[in-house]
Amino acid sequence: MSDDATPKTTRPLGGISLNFISEGDGSAPLSQSVASGTGKPVEARVVIVGSGPAGLTAAIYAARANLEPIVIGGVAAGGQLMITSEVENYPGFPDGVQGPELMALFRKQAERFGARILDADVERVDLGGRPFRLWAAGVEYRSEAVIVATGAEAIWLGIESETRLRGRGVSACATCDGFFFRDKEVGIVGGGDSALEEALFLTRFASKVHLIHRRDAFRGSKIMATRVAANPRIQLHLNRTVEEVIGSEHVEALRLGKTDGAGEELLAVDGFFVAIGHRPNVAAFRDWLELDKKGYLKTEGATTASNIDGVFVAGDVDDHRYRQAVTAAGEGCRAAIDVERWLEAQEAHVAGRPAANAVSAR
């Protein structure tokens, strides 16, 4: 399949539902204890949508502020780190940590402070007035404030071998995983600025970077294409498509098809990076919240506030530049603090008191 044909996205872990059981007081999960068959809306001061680093960090801060957050975490809980093997660039883990292990620790910490987590997808929302209304697993949730931390998905080629070897040499993040390929040869597929930037980044580690693109010219900016062409560590493979990632336990080679003729080629590599874009998870909020030109949610000024007063945004769903676990966690912290101050301002307004440190999109 070509690198820029109609893209396909896949859920982390192929849509497998993960239910983490905390070691706390042994109480039933939210899906059983709060939302079980009563037919009544569930009331909350804060609902957080998403359970990646941004969502769970927001939950930790909101819970410690006694806001009793409910987290609607998604069927595939934990975000992109659930399909990441070794994480070596998250502070506090000098020997590295497995992505799923790191997210389990995030979750345990959020639950320790009282966050309630539901492993279900948001089906629809109504942000037309307060309380805000969200539906998940057939239950309505009503909230005074909402934090949207639904993240973004890497766009993959959609071939079976790519999925099978993900985390075994296949990656969608050169910044995260380039370090593992020091003095090795790697392949990267894509034709936009992101692919060109990641190819240049990989030359810091790899002995040779094979950049694969289905056309005879890149879609990215001319200055980036010039830099790539001039780099002695980058070898261009134009008019080529990646048809298969070869390897049993780890990446060993790529089978390339030709768009300018017949036949195939075999390219020996130790790693393979997919850089054909990311897609923010905004479907449930598209009709309510403002998007930027790339389709990511917009925030107002230096805050995490959205265009709707009382709705805040954090993590990769509004970040197409950094896309790192640590930056997402930082935004989750900021969103929770913004929510806390916003709620205080609302309460002060009702009581007729001066509001301090108010955060509003208006």
C-alpha cells in the first residue's frame, strides 16, 4: 500500500477493551457502581474525556483539588502509550519503562486520589449549555466543566505486517524511538514535512536512513526537501511503496513496490518508521468546539480554555507539534488547574464575591 493513499487508522491494541482494577478499597468500577441500570444521569463537577497522559494527569490534579472527577477513558484505555514498548524519555524512569506499565501507574495514582474511571467511548455530547451532557455506554453524564483529552492517532499504512511488528521495530514516532537504532539502518515512509523532519532527526542515530515516497517529488516544503537530499546519511527511494514489513520477531527488511514500473525490491533495515500523519480524535466534539486548519482543537490564548466557557482541552488533541507523553501530561496539569480556578470563579460569581484567577475563553 502506498504511503499517502487513503489512510487507515487503528485503535490501540486493535480495539481490545482493557479494564484495570485498582488496589484501592475494592469498590466496583465506575461502569458497575455508578452507571448500573438506574436510568438516572450521573452528576459530576468535572468530566474528563480520555485516559492517556493528559487525561489521567488532569484526573490526578482534579481529584487532589477535591473536584471528584469522572474520567470517560475510552474502550482502548491508556492512549498511544499502550502500543509503545520501551519508554526511555519520560522523567523519573532512568532505566526506562514499558508504555502500558507507565499508564497503569498513571491510572493507579488517579484512582488513589478518588478519580472514577469508565472504560467506554463517548457516544455523543451536548455542550450547548450547563450542565454539559455526555453519553457513554448508554449512560448520561452531567458536568459543570469538561476537559477534552482524547489525543490523536497515528495514521498507519494498514498492512498486517506493520501491525504485527509494531513495537518490534515499527514505530510512528522518531523522537520517541530513534535512540534505539543507533548505528543501524532504518526505513521511513512519507512525503510531507513531518516525514522529512523525522528523517533528518533519525540521522542523529542511524547509520543510514532510507526515505520512501510513492511519488517522484516530496509534498513537503522545498527547504526541507533540499536539506534531506543534501544529507549523506539519507538515501531516497522515490516512486516506491511499502508493501510488507518482513521479520518474525523484529523488523528485518521492507518489500517495496514500484509506482514507475513493474517488479519489487527488498530493502534490508533494522527499523521502520511511519510518518504519514496523525489524526486528532475530535469526532464527538467537532460540532461544538473550534478546530484549527489541521483539524486539532483550538485553545484560547495561553490557557487550555476552548471556545466554550467551561470546556477545556489538553494533550495531543490540540498539539500537532510536540506529541510527547511529558508534554501531554503537562497540559493535563494545566487544564485541571484552569478548571479549578474557573469553577471557583463561577461559585464566587453566584455568591457575589470578587473572582480571583478566573480562566475563561471569553
